[in-house]
Amino acid sequence: MGLLFVGGVLFVNGLWLLGHGSDRDVATFNLLTGLITFLIVLWWGFGGDASEGTPFNAAGTLLFSMTYLWIAANAYRGVEDQRSFGWYCFFVALTALPTAYLVFLGGDLGLTGLWLLWAVLWAAFFLLLGLERDELTEPVGWFTAATGVATAVGGYLMAAGFWPWA
């Protein structure tokens, strides 16, 4: 369920970067997705299904929660200087790489591919925002939207029980 919303918000965020959509609408969707993923983090970390492997899942998901809550706050407030968020994306991109490797060791090739895709996306946001490479706005917007589609498909397949590596 969380990845389905992540895919949707990535698609919308990509379109927003391309100039389609209002800051307030984007803030609302990012806030909702950030809260949904944060509730999942709390459940995995402290809920009835908490187990040996769930802190790792919770930590990875918390990277997403923070991303979307930060985007929501910045979009709502109309923040122009996004360098701090860009540097956060650098941290997340670096964290996503070993996460992909550990997921690979667990045998989930599809989720490994998604983690690698997200690592590239967060690195792109670091370049765009942290290093203020505005000329990358359009390609990063399209890449964000495409990553959203891939993530939503993966999330849907997982939620429906059709993920082949589960």
C-alpha cells in the first residue's frame, strides 16, 4: 500500500517539476503519503507485526516518509532555497545503495531494482537541489514521473499478492 502511494506522489511530483500542478496540491499529496508511510514505519517498528526483520524495513521506509513530509512543508511554505533538502537527498541516495545490496542478498530482485532506481532518483534531486543545477529540472521531472510509474506498478503487484519475488 505504501509503495502504491509513493508511486503516485512521485508521478505527481514529476509533473509538478515540469510545471503542472500547484504547490498546495502537491503539498497535500506529499503530506498524505508522508503520513501513510510514517504510520507503516510505526507499525513495523512497534506494532503487533514487529519482528526481527522489520526495523530494517522501517528504517528504509522512514527515508521516504521524511522525503515527502519535507517536500510537503517546502511546497506549502513556498520555499525557494531547497539546498538543505538536496543534501538530505544525497544522504538518502548513499543509504539506498547498501540497502539495495542487502535486499538483493534477501533474494528480492524486483525490490533491489527499485532501490537502485530510487538511489538514482535521490542522487538526481541532490544534483538539482543541493547543487542547484536548474538545467536538470526537466529531465529530473520526467525521470521522477517515470520512477513513480515503476514504483506504483511494483506497489500494486505487492499489495495484490502478485510480486514474483515475495
